[in-house]
Amino acid sequence: MMASASRGAILRMVWWILSAGLVCQGRLAAQPSPYPATRRGDVVEEIHGTRVADPYRWLERLDSRLTVEWVKAQNRLTRDSLKRIPGREAIRRRLKSLWNYSRTDVPWREAGRLFFVENSGLRPQPVLYAQKSLQDRAQPVLDPNTISPDGSVAIRDFAVSPDGRLLAYRTSRGGGNAGVIRLRELSTGRSLGEVVRDFLTSVCWTLDGRGFFYIRRPARKAGEPADGSRLEKQLLYHFLAKPQSQDRLIHEWKDARWVYCMRSEDGRFAIAGAEMGTENEVYAADLGDPMRPDVAAPWMRLLGDRKGFHTPIDVVGRTLYLRTDLEAPRKRVIALDLDQGAGARSRTIVPESPEVIVDAVVAGDRLVVHYLEDVKSRLRLFTLDGKPDGEVALPGIGAVGWPLTGQPSRPELFYSFTSFLSPSTVYRCDLRAGGSNPFRPPRVPFDASAYETRQVFFTSKDGTRVPMFVTAAKALKRDGANPTFLTGYGGYGAIREPGYEPDIPLWLELGGVYVVANLRGGGEYGEDWHRAGMLERKQNSFDDFAAAAEYLISERYTAPGKLAIYGHSNGGLLIGASITQRPDLFAAAVANAGHYDMLRYHKFTVGAGWITEYGSPEDPTAFQYLRGYSPLHNVRSGACYPAVLLLAADHDDTVVPSHAYKFAAALQAAQACDRPILLRVATDASHSYASRQGQIAERSDMWAFLTARLGVRGLSVPRDEGKK
């Protein structure tokens, strides 16, 4: 028997024996018990002439008894392993304290009132509030915590009817993408029995308040698998007090990754956008009399002959403003005369500049344009015909959040601002009087005065200059001994701007260094930066991340034995690729909801919508480069990988959790050294949702895992911690 065992299996057997009862300062108090038995199947496919083994395909059957029992066993292993870590309870207490502050999202105006959501601290979900004026006391409108006390049902996407009578909101188990629209009367708080099912996005009321546009997936066909890939979307109009079966179908898309709709402030026009990767489609409908809207009015596609990504900003009169990358990879603002119909020609309002436009809003008679200059925010003002008209002074170096909110009828702007050391704070700017004032500012139990953020630049493998933010103690000694947390994203044109998370102070108090790298594949320098890290160039994102780690090591911020990495979603793919390509660089890795099987990602839920970003495995050319970096297919038996914690969620219908299941099984079978591979699957959670308690629990486990693996000792908790 021993003669036929692999070297990796022998090493693991020795590890389990030696680790029984092992107590190790700064490491896992006791190494994990043996991994759950994982059946290795014999599935082998030939794809474009290459034989590809898929021994854990059975884990794709999420509801099968074998998979359910395997996940339970993995969760038990992870729970038992993490609870033995010294200091884990202190980490949880400190995180709970750091999360316990009131935070408010950017408000919006509707029906003569100001609406906003706010979480007072540790409640599972934020509450919707309203107030008539800035001086009035805010009154609760809907408290999701009374409907779902444990937060297992997500309640969000609030939309108030223009007449102020009704509130529409979405409910979804575990925060899944598809949910149910429910309605309640604002004056009485009475819930109506009316529901709209299979809802995805955008309750868009018509001005008369008699109904709304919304987006849904069409019903599945008989025999269609529940987790099969689907990109079909429908835009419909729902008439109040009528059954959903009588809703009017407005438009269908066969391959849209995301669809949304909006209404002009005066109620005359409805606008819809459908995203297909690096391109999208924009539609407009003239509804006629806003108080007697023609919801059957034809929808015209705008800029149909001009491929690009066009984001509607607002309609003023009969002019539609958009930001676009059409002939402008760093984006510009254009305008269309809607009287010209589908053939309307664009005119430039704000031209492209060396800085990247990431958002814009109409507020009064001004365009407010959010620019990024080396990943730092600026808010500039323009007249509606594009003349520069000053700038909104920001509190410092940091990031303006999404969204900006404003209306053509009011010279008022609401925006949020954050940095790595200060939480998101909402500001109201009077564009006539000038100046910004905080709106319900947060107060956090953390003194940031001893810390600072620096922006550095490093050189990637091919010579590209890449920016990175480093947050640490002002008195940090660069002696190569600092525990360091490196994260990035690098995909879909998304931007990793400075931003506060409640666990950053925890890591800094532990003596850690917090680092965010702005990799290619993101949008930090516009569409060219995005395209430099997608499709056949995706490897650039991974090379940038490795170069970031090498920079931190060479500059003696840290060393491989003190370096941990983290990423979520596309960032989880980044972590998976990084540990399989450069396991020597990192001591520990946490990958959250990552794409690890890049040869089958397109076969599940919304996965086919990612083909424009990654390429299709059905294409022989794309197959070759996908096979070259797919984390699952590059696990090597007998290798020594960093300690890994894979995070997944049971209701994730964006990145199905089987990605994590298969990757965990492969890594556990291959690992040849004493670094654990653990899988943690959250319940009643999804890709972008978890209750406050769920977030704290997951982050407590993550930081306990990392402190153990990096040898971090002691948590200096403020003296008044017990009073929080």
C-alpha cells in the first residue's frame, strides 16, 4: 500500500499524525483533522484535441445528497480548525465594535421628500428613512429587520412612486439576484397583497404612479436545469392592481448581462440600458403626457450604429446626456436630441481628457462630472453646454462613491467620500452657494491619526507602470517583517479606489500593512487599461499582482512568509491564478466567490455573460489561454501551496459555489506541505449580500485564519473596548 501511495499522500499522513494535539504559538492551535473523504470521479473530456480531466464534476450538482453532505463536512472541518485559534474571540469582539457605527447611503429625492437608507450599527439590514426637509427629523419608512430579523431574506431596491403613495421593494432569499417585488402604502405602512415575481432590477415608476417598468428573466422552459446559464432578459410594464400575467412585454434581449431602466424627472421619457460586456445598447421611449403615459409607445434604439459603452446620465427637456467610451477610451459626455429619434447624432459636451470620467449627474443647470486622476477623485462642474464652471472641493485625497444624486430641477448635489482611513461620509453641496456639508456623518471607534496612506508605483513584468495604495502606521519599519494584506481585482473595467472597510483598522491595530493594487483589467485609466487585462491579455492582471507582491518584498515592507492575499469574484479568480502560478510568493490566501473552473464557467446561471470578458472555452483559441491560467486546471499534485481559505455562499446565483467546491477538493488532494486548505460556505448569503452578523462572522474567521498563518500575535484593543 505504501509503495503505491503518492509522496504528497505520505506527507499529508505524517502531517495529520504530528499535528494531533500540536499547539503552536502564532499558528493554528491545532492543525485540521483529515480532510473529508472526497470521491474522485473518472470524467475526462476531449476539448479541441486536449484531454481534460474533471474528477470533481459531481460537486456541480449542488442539491445532491452527496454534495450537501460533503459541504457540511467541509464546514465542520473549517469551523473546528478556526475555533482553536488563540485570539479569535478577541478579533470577533473588536470587529463587532468597529462595525458598530451608524452609516448612511447617498439620499435621493422623490415626491417632495428626501429618502435614504441607514444602518445604526449592528442591525442585520439598513432601514429606509424619509424626511421632508434637511432640518426635519427622519422618520422610518420600512425596517427590513422587522420582516427578516436574522437577515436571511434581503430587502432592498426601494423605489417610491412619484405621487408619494406607494413603496416598491425587492425581497430575495439569501440576497439572490432574482427576487419578488412587494408593495406597501407609505401613509399607513400597510403591505399590499400584490407581488411581481422573477424580478431582477429597476422598478421604474411612471409619473402617474399607476404602474412601473421592471426587468425580469423569462420563465424557464420545461426540462431546463435550474442552474443552467441564462442571459435572456425582459423589460415589462406592470399595471397596479392587475395580475402579473397581464403585464405588458416591452422588449426582450437574448444575451444581455445586465438591464436597467430610468425615467426623466418630468416623466416624459423612459430610458433603458442593456449591457453586453464592453458594449451596451440604449433605448428611449416618448411616453407622451406624463399623467396619461402611453406605456405602449415604441422604444427606439439610440446610437445603434455606434458600438461602445454608453451610460445614460439624465434627460433635460428633450436632450439626453450620456457618458460614453465611443472614440474616447477615457470617456466623454455627449448629448442626443430625442426629437431626432433613433437616428439622433451625438454632440460632444465634455470632451475626453487625460483623466478618466467614471460618473456624472445633472444637478440644476450643471453637469457634475466625477474624474479619476491616478485613481484619486475630483468633481468638476460644467454648464449644460459643456463650459467649465469650477470644481467641488473634496475633503482630501480619496474616492467619491457611487452614485452621485441630483435632479435637473434643483441646484443640489449629494455625494459620498471615503478613504482607507475614514468611512464613507455623505455630503450635500449647494451648487449656487458653494461648499459641502456632511449629511448624518458617521462616528467610528477608531483613531486614524497614527496611520497614513501612500500611493506608490511599481513596474510589471512587461514594463507597465502600475499604481498601488499602501496603508500602514506612520512609524512603520520596513524591515521585511510586517504582516501584509494585498488585494486587487483587475476585471470588467471596475475601479479599486480608496475605500474604508471596518476591518482595515483591525488589521492596522495588529501591526499589519493594507495594500490595494490597481491592476490591468480594471478601469483606473480607462477602457485601454481594461482591455489590457481581458481576453487573451488576462495574464497581465496576474503578472501585475505578482509584481505588486515582489515590489512589497523588495522594498522590505514584508516577506513571502508574512504576505497574505485576498480577492472577491473576479478577484477570487485572481487569487486562484496567483497561488497556482506563484505559490512561492505568499504564505496565505483567501479567495471569495471566485471563478476557478474557466473551462465550464459559461455553463451556469449568468456565466455566459462573462464570455466578453474572458473568451469562450468553445473557441479553440480562447480555450488555449483559458486552460493556461484556469486555477482548477493548474493545480499540481505534490506542490506546496499557501494556506488557503475559500469562501462561498449557498445562494450565490452569480458565481455558483461549485467553483469553490471543486477547487477546494483539488487543492486538498494536491497539497504536499503542512498548510491547510479550508472551505467555508455561508448560509442564507449570496454573491453580494450577507446580513451584518454574517459579515462579521465571515471576516472574524478570515482574520483569525490570516493572523494564525502569518504569525501575528496579540490584538491591542482600546481601553474602552468593553464599553462599546
